[in-house]
Amino acid sequence: MERTATHCSQEYDPWNIAGKICLVTGATNGIGRAAALALAQAGAEVVVGGRQPERCAAVQDQIAELTGRRPEALCCDFNSLTDVRRAAQEYLDSGRSLDVLLNNAGAVFGSRRYSADGYEASMAVNHLAPFLLSCMLWPRLRESAPARIVVVASDAHRSSKALNFDDLMREHSFYFNMESYGRSKLCNLLFTKALAKRIEGSGVTVNAMHPSLVYTGLARQNLMGRILMGLLKPFARTPAQGADTAVWLCTEPALIRANGGYYFNRAPHQPRADACDEAIAEQLWQASEVLVDHRWDH
């Protein structure tokens, strides 16, 4: 049953995922789908986030078959900030509470592409879209506290160059898809750090995780990606294995106050040095607010 948001005091009941409302982005494939299924089976009321209505419906059907409860869906194209705004407002207008936001949706592009807003596609889909969604849904998360935000990042951030704020979209640099993807994952970690500072003490937490190499459709959008994933498949994790730490971050009661961490295999994991730099994280936050045209609501 739908639960509306109410203001909570700073005294919280022990965390129990059963009955909590969890919005999972990118829930129609790979890690997101596996996480949505696991959370639903754990008793959560999942909201299936995805770009294509028919694929959302397929996951809704699967969850209904597993649990006897048909979840809601929230269709959203992360290639368009206008659509992200529309989806976030639609969620806010529904009056539903939001206990967990699992920012999972992401993409790897074989060649340089641009979003509907004219931004480099990896940065647009993997960083700016979840940044805007999280900021717009923040008031509902705050009202629903205790609540959690979980960010699917990646150790691919280690392969990227340092952020150049004079050329954040790398317009004047040679395009290499995995470097571009790694740069967006570095942004995920810096976003987590800057957000954790902003929400400290609110009853809402944010943590990021590394899923390891997972055999999903993420890198199979181009010929080189399909060849690479075919070669690496014997060494890759299944989507369920890749989703495990994300699900744990969503469900583990002992993590009720854990905030701003980066995890792998259910344990703290050390990112590279500049991913922990508060000044860089704040600079990226300020730049991102300008790019998405949305200011943080304290």
C-alpha cells in the first residue's frame, strides 16, 4: 500500500527494509534489475525506474510473480534533464514517501555522443541526471528519514584523468569511451562526498559502491564493447553478485548512520586520492548545479 511522507523526529526505529519504498533507477537490466528483485523479495515496496515502459512492465510482472505485489514504475530517460525533472516532479506529486533511492542507471558509449541538453553523454547520463534526480527528491527523502541514498559507482574511476573544470565535457580532448565512463564514475564518488557533507545529521545517508566487473548490457551497445564483454564473461560476476553490496547498503540495519563511504564486497573500499578531495567535490557540485539549473534545497 502506498505510504505518504511525514516528518520524522531524530529518534528512529531500527532499520527494517520491509515495507520501505525503494526507487531503483536503471531497474530494467543488469545490476538494477537484480537489485530491484532482491529488494522486493526482502519486503520492500520497489518503484521500478527505467527508460522504456515495456521493459519496466516486464520487471513489474516479474516482481509481481515473485512477491504477489505489483510495484509501481517511474519511466525516465536520463539522456534528457527535462525528463528527469518531469519524473522527479511526478514522484513528488504522488505524495509517496521515499526511504531508499538507489542511483544505478548508467551507460557506456562507444563514441562521443551528446545528450538532449548538449552535454557529453557519459557525464549527462551517469552524473548529471542522478545529481538532478537526487537533488529534486531530497525534500521527500528528508521528510521520510531515516532514509538512504546508494550510488552505484565503479573502480573504473581509477582509469580517468583528473577533472578539468575548464573543459568538464572534454570537448577539446581525444575521446576514449572507458576514460569518459571512468570520469563519470569519479564524479559519482565526488557527488557522494559532497552530498554526505550536506545531509550530515539529517537522518538521510548516502554511500557509494563498486560492483566489480559484471556481465550486463552496459558495455554491449557497440561492437567493441560486445567483443570485450564476450572475452571477459568467464571472469565477470553475475548481475545478482554485482548488486549484492548495493542491496546490502540499502538493507543492512547496522549502516543506519554510515555516511559518505565507498564499499566493495560489503566492506569499506579506498578510492583514489582525488575522489576524496573535499575542494574538488565542492567545485564539481557547484558546476553541476549550474549545468542542471537546479539549486540545492537545504
